[in-house]
Amino acid sequence: MLALVASAAVACSGDDAATPTDTGSTAGDGGTLTPGTGPGPTDAGGEGEGEETPVTEEGDLPDIDPDAGGFAYDGGLIAVPGCLQLTPGPYASSTCSSSTRLMSNVGLQSGTYVLSSVTVLGTTGFCADTFKTLDHSGALVIDAASPAQGTLRFMERYRSKANPLVFAATTWTASATTGGGSLTLALPGTCLSGKAPPSASVFGSGSSSGKKFIVLTLPYGASGKARYRFVEP
């Protein structure tokens, strides 16, 4: 179906680049990995640890481009009837990275988070010649029974700078388990709108400047990936 969503109809509810708290084992340190602890996802930028690793996957753009002024989307609602409505944070422009670093995690942490950054992963050529900046906003609510088990409620929307009144939206809720730097989601999940969630995600968590954060590496476009970083507001 054709869905045009005006961003003006939704009320919107920074990110310090400090070294995250590392309470898990890191790759190669000889430690024993327990559920919900390191190693975590590869992470571009100053938060990662160790040497940078080049991205070898080409990268991709969202399979639905809001620049066209409209886009085919099945659903795409901010709030699904009968489901918890999430309030997205302010828009942040996506960036592209052709290198990554390993990042540890402390498991699932209960809380309400807003999307603070989206880093698209791709080769040097992709980032230089193909990557296109989009504005993203979103929210994540985690109800953690333990560092290894919990429920995730996810919401994201994106738009182009050239057409800011129209955006694509995705929401889902799913039970999750985590361990060894990966997150497994019990699908199909509930409260689905827009794109379905992946069955698994590279995962990281910790604290930075006194605020908890969550990192999910999610599909971006038909074949690419992007790192979504959520922080406490």
C-alpha cells in the first residue's frame, strides 16, 4: 500500500563520545564469556577498543527512498493499535564508516532509550561515492529479566533532508536473548509495522558519561548493515 506520513503530526520527545564502561571479557583476553557480556559488536568511532578493522561488505541504501515524495510501504505507523506507543527522539543525520572496532557489552539493561546515531557500514568506495545521508529518529524500550533475557520494543523513522515532511516508519516488539555479543529475537514478534525485525543482531551495551547505551547492528537496505546507537535521554 502507498503510505505517506507527515512528520508534523508526531510530537518529538547528543551523544557524548566517551569511552564506554567495559565489564565483560574482550576477544582474545582468555576470559570466560558469560551470557550478556563481551565481546560486543564492531563499532566505528572513538568508543571502540583495539585496532580498526576495514569493512569488507559493500554496504547498501534503504530499499525505500523517501526522496521520491512518497513510497510503497506496508504499514509504517508510529503507533500500532493496542501496542505501547514509543516517542522518538530528535532526528540525527546518518554517517558512513568503512572501518570498525570491537566493543564490549554488559548485557540487556532495562530502560527507555532514544536513537542518537545511525552509522552505515560500507567499503571506502561505498562511503565516498554511494552513501547518502538520511535523517533518523527512534526509540527503544527494554524490559530485562536478566542481562541475558528480556523484551525489546523498537521504533524507527527516517526521512530525507530534501523532503522532511514525509518519512518511513518501523515498529516491532520481540523477546530477546543475548550472549557473546549477539542478540537473538523470537520472531515473528508483535506490534509489527513497516519492516520486520531481523532474527539476530550484533549487540553491545554499557554506559558513557553516566548514561546507559545500547547498540544494535541492523539491516540497512536490501543487503547492507548499520549500527543503531540508543542512549538514555
